[in-house]
Amino acid sequence: MSDCNFTLPFNESPLKAVEKARTAIEKQNGNFIGDETAGKFEVTIFGNTIKGHYDVTGQLLNLVITEKPFFVSCNIIENFLSKQIS
């Protein structure tokens, strides 16, 4: 399975954007390790794991999903995270 790659723009500080992403992952009992420059995350939803990593470039959060269930599309993940950091 190929990775999901997407970039989410944000308007606030990188630290604030990353904290929003951290909160979204941790609300789902996931693990989030990182700071305002880069990190990784893992969350299990309905018994299925989603793993990925990120880095921040300017006002962009660049995400790579490296593991996900086949029935969860990249668009679903992107839309969920986009709503969380906007």
C-alpha cells in the first residue's frame, strides 16, 4: 500500500497548529511525539492502526501516513485532520 501524502496550510503559529493535531490524536487515545518542526503519531480506531509522521515548513503541515486500514481513504484522514487544525 502506498503512503498518503498531504499538506495542510494553517494561519496560526506552528506550535499552535501542531498542538491542535496533537489534541485530535490524543482525543482518540493515540500517541503523538513531536514539536513544532517534526514528529510522528499513531492512533488505533475500531481496532485498526493509523501511523504517520509530519514536518512543518513555514505555514504548512506536511503529513505522510505510512500505515492505515485499506477501507480508510487518504481523503478521510486528510479531511479529519484539516478540520482539527483549522
